[in-house]
Amino acid sequence: MASEIYNVIDALSREKGIDPQIVVSAVEDAIVAATRKKEKSQENLKGELDKESGMIRVYAVKSILPSEDDIEDPQLEISLDEAKAIDPNAEVGGEVRFLKSTEGLGRISAQIAKQIIFQKVREAERDTVYNEYIGRVGEVLNATVKRIEGPDVIFDIGRAEARMSKKEQSRLESFSVGERVRAVLVRVDKNSKGPAVVVSRAAPELVQNLFQTEVPEIYDGTVQIRAIAREAGERTKIAVMSRDKDVDAVGACVGMKGMRVQSIIRELRGEKIDIIEYHEDPVTFAEKALQPAKVSRVTVVDQADKHLEVVVDDSQLSLAIGKKGQNVRLAAKLLGWKIDIKSEEEKRQEVEQQMESLTTQQSTPLANVTDLGEALIGKLSEAGISTVEALADMTPEQLEEVPGVGPKTVEKISIAVNNYFSTLETSPAAAVPEAGETAAVEGGAVAEPVAEIAAAEDAATEYAEAVETGQGSEAAAIAGVENAPDADVAEVHTHGEDQPAGAGLVEPELAKPDEESEEELS
């Protein structure tokens, strides 16, 4: 039968959730420390608790050496002959024990023993709590508000206390002592004061757990949650996908008359939730993620860097961006892509600037027009006219203002320029070289590479065609857009069906040659 002291140790172990042997070892170490304090000895002491009688004995342990000549420290070592006098079975390399008296330890020694026992028990309790919760990170726990310390809230989670800092709270929530809530275990820190358990109500895992609880299709795996982007207290976007073609993923999450999602909104104190149908195609997924804004066009800028460009109607720009960039920021988190949002007017101006820059870059030296003659080319160059394009844009009156140029010379210039352009029209290979090549003309002069011009024209054509066909697009992430109008339309937005995209872009007009000037020159 176990002794009374061992029964106390067993009860303490069950209360603290630790192994009884840990408490027994703490008691034995405590009595050894008290004995060493009393004896003021450096002997190797070991304690032993008798489970049946409850007696705690202390022994001095010495190592057995072959002879006395080998002994260096008499307090720790003993010769074989002396050891056999105590224990006939003693052997070299073994140990022999001497019983030490524990009487008269005194109050100070008892206090030392008490401190050691408490310290060992606390350390064991901390290790037990740490080992229990370290493997549960990411799990949703049921917690009770124990106290409030400034901005932090302390929860009772059963075996330990958990802390929730201000940044882990939703701005919509407030707590009172005794209130029961659900929180996500986000971290367990091991420090000198014991394991610090940190919980959160702002983590996306909380929304995921709530949907698993409220939606049976998610719980049984018929509907999967593919991505969640959340800004606690503001808005959450959640992308869902159905594994059964007969089950509508968005409808299952919303529930009859919105009952399922409304219960989640109440749990989150009114936080808005957008439920979006997941798509593997980033363009289609981006279009849905940016709703309620309607997208005109989505273009993959860089597949490797995951970069999208989204074009929306001018009236939809503020809605797509959202309040302080929230809508586009959450869409970007949901997709995992970088998104640039532009209005149709901005995109139109960008294309026009590209076309204009490429048009102005084209220049043909006057030396290419051999009919002008070197003397006339020299006069025109002195007047600042160095390209055929600049010469073709001048009126006869402007040409006559050039020193040494009269009406007959103007007529000669007109004929020479017309002949030059006629030659280009009848020689397509010279006028429009292949992409990546250069156009060579008589006299050894080399025109500019046409690769950039061809690429710009292709981009303009592609842009115009996309506008005409009304290609939809969406999703974007422009962080830090301040003071934009709020994107909130309703508490819950569900986007399970494709939305028609509003286009309305006008194809930019390309620059045309000055027909009036050509008539005057001719």
C-alpha cells in the first residue's frame, strides 16, 4: 500500500497534468540539497523515496578503485578492500552507498527543499503545456475571457492561459469577462516565464473554420475552400470550388435566404464577406475577384512574375479599387498575382503615346532623295530641314522662305518628294521591311528597325479587337490608394455566374499624312 506522502504526490501530479515520477524526483533532489546545506559537504549524494513507507533516505555514493594509491578524492572514491568490508559483492568500477542522517535539517534546509520542489513542478507543468499546444497551432479553440489587460485580452483555454494582442483583434469586436468565443491558436512561445500561448480572431483560419461548421458540403469535402483573403473587421473574400457538378459551391455557402453566411457574419460582428467561385484561369478568376466592379479587359503581363493588367470603365475604377484600395488589395491576395488597374481613358492615352512616339521616331535623311541634288540638300540642311518627313510637311510658302529657294526650286522639291514616296509605294519590301530587319535605301543610308513599329501596331490592333469583343477581366492589387470611394455595395456579394463586361473603348486613330500639304507641293 502506498504511503500518505506518495498519495499526495500522485494527487498533485493529476492536478497539474504531469508525470508522478517528476514530482518524486523533485522531492528526492530537494532532500539532497537540504542535506548538503546542513553537512556542508561535496560528497556525491543521492535521495531515495520509499513508496511503501514514505521514508526519504539520503546516501553518499563513492566509486570503487583498485587500491588506496589510486584514490584522489576520499569523499568521492573508495578502495576495493574498504568497499568489500561494506558490501562483499563490490567490484572495481562499481559504487558503494553510505546512509546519511537527515535528522535536524532545520528550517532553512526545509525552505530550500520546498523551493526546489515548487520549481521542479512548475518547470514540468510548463513543458507539459508547451508540448500539448505546440502541435495544435492553426486550430480553432473555445476560449473564455478571463481578464482584460489594457488592449490585450487574456483567455482561459483549459490547461493554460492565452493572450490576444490588439493586432490580433477585429476592430468591430469588444469583449467582457466570462464571455465565450472561438479563437485561432497562432503561436506558442517558450520563455522563462512559461509557455506563452497566442490566439487570434483576425486570422483567416477563423473564417475557414466557421464555414466548415456552418456548411455541411465543406465539412464533407464536396465544396472546397481554395483561397481566403481577409482584413479583419472590414471584408473577407473567399474562393470556393465544387467537386460535384450538381452542387453549386457559392449557393451552398450562402444557404437558403443567406442563412448560413449570415450566421458567420454575426459571429464576426458584421464583417462583410464576398463568396467567389474559384477558377484555374487567372484571367477569369481575376474578373470574379474584383466584383462588384465590372471589368473590361484582363491581360497577363508576365506569367512568370504573376503580373496582371486590368482595364475597367472610367465609372468602375473607384469601385474596382475600393475604399483605400481594399477591394483590389484583397483580390490580389486571393489570386496571389500582382495587379495593375487602369481606366479605359488611361489605357487609350497610353496606346496613343506609344503610337505617337513610334511615329515621331521614323525619319529619313534628305540624302535618300537623290533627285534633290547635293547643293539643294545643303541649303535645306542649313535651314534646319534634315529629313524627308519634315520636308514633306512644309508648304510652298514655307519653302520659299528658305534662302536660295524660289518657285521653280519649290516645284523641283515637290516632284522629287513625290517620286520618292511613289518609289516606296511600288517597293513594299523597301517600304515595310520584315520585323527585326532594317530598311536599306539607295546611297547606303539605313532606316530604323521596324520591329518596334510592328509590335506597337500589333498591340494597338489587339487592344481594339479586345474592346470590340468585350473581353471581360478583373482582379488587381494596388495597395495604398487613399481616399477612393468605398467599394461596399452589400454585406454579402456572391459571384457564381459570369458577368457581362462593359467595354466602350474607342479605337485610337493613327496619324495620317498631311494630304493638303502634299497637294500644295504637287
